[in-house]
Amino acid sequence: MNKKLKPIPGFKSEAEEREFWQTHDSTEYIDWSKAKRGVSFPNLKLTTKPITIRLPAGLIDRVKIKAHKMDVPYQSLIKQFIFEGIAK
């Protein structure tokens, strides 16, 4: 099939791009038959979203002490604990 593909428009933000792809068929813009498997994106950063969570001060102090002993930021340690908790 030799279908003429539409050009992919420029996007001002990731949100604008996300909205576009949620409402358009990618096969009109990309020939997926030529796609390569196994491509890696080593510099891709995960999208993060800040949240607020109330924790007892004593618990935060304990996490900070443990993080200090492990030489990691305490918020990174909390993320690790959450990830490990939901992975079980």
C-alpha cells in the first residue's frame, strides 16, 4: 500500500501533542510498516506530577535518617518505597 501520508504538525507543548494524537489516527501520518523495534531513548525523562501527602513528622524524620544513611535524597527513597509497595 503506497498511501500518501499527512505531515505531522508542530506542537507548542506536550499537552497539545497528546491531545492531537488522542483525536487523530496515527496511520494517516506514520507508515508503521517501516517502524523499527528495539529503539531506546536513553535521555527520555519520565513525566512527573507533584502531589501533597500528609505524613506524621516522626515518620518523615525516620525516612530522612534512613535516606541519609543510604546517601540518597529522602523523597527519592519515598518514591522507591511506594514503587516497591505496589509492585508486590
